[in-house]
Amino acid sequence: MKQMRTQVGIVGAGPAGLMLGHLLHLEGIDSIIVENRSKEHVIERVRAGVLEHGSVQQLVDAGVGDRLLREGMRHRSVWLCFDNRRHRVDFEALTGGRTITVYGQNEVVKDLIGARAASGRPLYFEADRVTIADVDTERPRMHGRIDGRDEAIACDFVAGCDGFHGISRASLRPADYVTFERTYPFGWLGILAQAAPSSDELVYALHSRGFALFSMRSSTVTRLYVQSAADEPLEPWTDERIWDELEARFACEDGWSPTRGPILQKGITGMRSFVLEPMRFGRLFLAGDAAHIVPPTGAKGLNLALSDVRVLARAIAAYYHAARTDLLDRYSEQCLARVWAAQRFACWMTAMLHRAPDDTAFDHRRQIAELNHVIRSPAAATSFAESYVGPALD
Ligand code: RFL
Ligand code: PHB
């Protein structure tokens, strides 16, 4: 077995792992990223689409925002659609000029992989059987089958950026952490459609048949979601049925509806809220979905992943450049404050916009009252807008 050496070993080449590697590179800090899937898979995986104001700034500040600024779609507001009407919530006016940007997560990942290649620092795809050891010592290690060889990588720190199903969290001793979890009795059926977006802004809808969301990826591709059961098979969801269901749920008196087009991709995902505390174990730091999951209704998951690694990169840089350990000590606390703020918002959005199987007519009326409150009360609209666009970068 060959022994490799790096300062920071990173498990996972999603947004968290790639951005961490890039931020460390900007600080002159070495890292090795190991990813178990292929490069094509990682780039093609369709996921999040909404970047908070601060996430855009973070990517631009880090020098990986050129294409994002060129091709990303800046949005100043969203529509809330219920009771047959659409109502615009003007984020820009309510938050003193902050906006969100629609830019596919896979595009962020593509840009970060490009930056990694330009840095010349290692990123190994299709790494097999990755494990982490000795995180309680000063020399934690990663092992795995990399480029067809069994390798051991000696590190100063290890970052577990391997998502919800990764090995980092699974390698912890159960006595060392606590988890907080909620699963929801519904899921999202998501499609990508070859159709020009028929709305300039995202549309979140609550209908007596359930939730629907209209989003987009480009001037020719629409991204849509419809509330489904949590573990439904895809087969009964024919293209025709999906479009009929979307049209029914978006029905509103101004006559707007999504434009139909060939469905390029479809999939069902379950919804959960999950937090693991703490996010640091000796010299192992968890970041992104490895430590927390939010239901996608609040569009926060990708943004949290980016903000975790921003905090972590700063803490690691302070360790190397100024021999400081206080920022590493505060990592978990600092990230969790933001994670719980996002959990609150995502739970609230999810409860306001979905129909649970045991909901009664009372619950539906209460949800409509909640939505009316958001559009009629400037205080409630401002609270919604502030949470949606996210906090300013410090
Ligand atoms: P990722 O993206 O899951 O990346 C983890 C990486 O680790 C790899 N990996 C391993 N590598 C080596 N060895 C192992 N044993 C490994 N096990 C796993 C994986 O292959 C992968 O490449 O986690 P990360 O970086 O923390 O990023 C988090 C985001 O991906 C996630 O939070 C968002 O996609 C959530 N999300 C949304 N977030 C937003 O901010 N805005 C949105 O609009 C939004 N919409 C969504 C979403 C998630 C969705 N799904 C699919 C759950 C919409 C949907 C439908
Ligand atoms: C998306 O464009 O994929 C998207 C937008 C808003 C959400 C979730 C997903 O809340």
C-alpha cells in the first residue's frame, strides 16, 4: 500500500467538497478530494437550482462566478399561487435589494471541477471503499481504492462532505452525537422539460390536490415539481398525467399555466429534515448534507453546504496561517445556528404548502390563511423574503 500525504482529506465531490477544496487552494492549503461516483455522474446529477444572494457572492468572490454571472438567472421575486390566484412577493423591495439566482447545482459543480483541474490539485473520481480512521489523533487517515490501487492518505484534517448517504457520518460512534429528524409523509416528483419557461419567476402553489412548484434551468428548459407520495413508483406517472396534474394545481384566474414540452428526465425524492450535532469530531469535520438535510421547499440545502465550507475553510486557514484553533473549536456552533434557522424556514414552507394524508379541511383553511397572511402583512412578507434570500455574507 502506498502512503499519500495531504493537509486536508476531503470525502465527496459535491458542492461542499469541491468548494472547500477550492477555498483551501486559494489559501495555499493542499487537499485531496476522493469521490466514489464518476465525473459524468456528478456533473449530470440534477438537483438544486436556487442560489441565495450570499452564495452568489461567495462563488464570485472565490473566482468561480464568471459563468454564473453570465448564464445564471437573477430573480427578484416569487409567485405564491393559491385559491385560484397568483401573488408576487417582491424580495428585492422587501430586503433592500437582495435577490436569488437560478443556476443548476450541476453547473456549480461543473465550474468547481474546472477550477480544481486548473489548480492542479488532486481530485479522484470512482474511488472505492473509502474509509476514515484515527480522527481522534493528530494524523487522521483516509483509505480507499484510488485509480485501481489501495491507498492510505495521511492528513492533518478530514472533511466529510459525502452527503446524506456517505461514509463519514456512518463512521462515527453513536455515543458521540445526537440526531434530530423528521420524515414527511409525501415526496416530490421532479421533471426537467424541454419547454421555454412561461413565467419569469418561480411559482410555489398550494392546491387541494397538493403542492406544485414551477422553476427553470434556462430559456429553453423548465424544472417542475409536483407533490407525490413518499415512495411511489414512477411508472404510473405518465407524461400526460404529470402535465395534467401540474395544470390542475397551478390553475389560476389570470390564465397562467406552464408550457408543456418533452420530458427529459423525471424522478421522485422523499423529504426529510435531519440535523446531526455536533459537526466536529476531533479532526473530522462534517459539512453539507453529511450533517444536515432540509426539505427542498425552502431551497436551502445547497446554500447551507456552501456556507458550512466557508466557515470551515476560514477556520482551517486560521490554523495554518496564525496557529489559531479557536475558529475550529467554534465551527460546529457557528454552522448549527444557521442550519437551525434554515430548518425552521424549510419546515414552515413545507407545512404551509403541502397536503399531508391525515390533513383535514381545517388544515387546508389554515394553510390558506397562512398564505394570505404572508401576502397581506408586510411584516410577514418581509420575514418570508429575508429567509428566502438568506443572510448577508459577514
Ligand atoms: P452532495 O451533493 O450529496 O455531495 C456528496 C458527494 O459525496 C459523494 N459520496 C462519496 N464519495 C466518496 N466515498 C463515499 N463513500 C461517498 N458517498 C457519497 C457523492 O457521490 C457526492 O458526489 O452533498 P453536498 O456537497 O453536501 O451538497 C448538498 C446539496 O447537494 C443538497 O443540499 C441540495 O441538492 C438540496 N436541494 C436544494 N438545495 C438548495 O439550496 N436549493 C434548491 O433549490 C434545492 N433543491 C435539493 C433541491 C435537493 C433535491 N433532491 C434531489 C434531494 C431539489 C431536490 C429535488
Ligand atoms: C429548483 O429549481 O430545482 C428548485 C427551486 C426551488 C426549490 C427547490 C428546487 O424550493
